[in-house]
Amino acid sequence: MEDKHFRELFDEYDRTEHQVHRINTGEEVAIDEYAHEVKAKFLSLKDQIYSYLNK
């Protein structure tokens, strides 16, 4: 992975983290299935970043 890829990965992680926060606090209304998809995406991005940093 290149640094550009890491930057894009991190930016997506940041956007998704904010979305998860809005869902958890009730700022954003989401059906359970969508909320689950967003949280799964967040965890996947977190794992990808962790793997990148531990190379």
C-alpha cells in the first residue's frame, strides 16, 4: 500500500467513525440493518489500518 492509499483509508475511517457516532447518539436516524452495515464497515476499516501500521 502507498501512503496515498493509507490517506484515503484513514479519511474513509474518519467519515465512517463520525457516522457511527451520529447513529449512536441519535443525531442520524438509521434502520438497524443500515446501522449494522455502517458499524461493520467501520470495524473493517479499523482492521485494515491496524494491519497497515503493523507491517
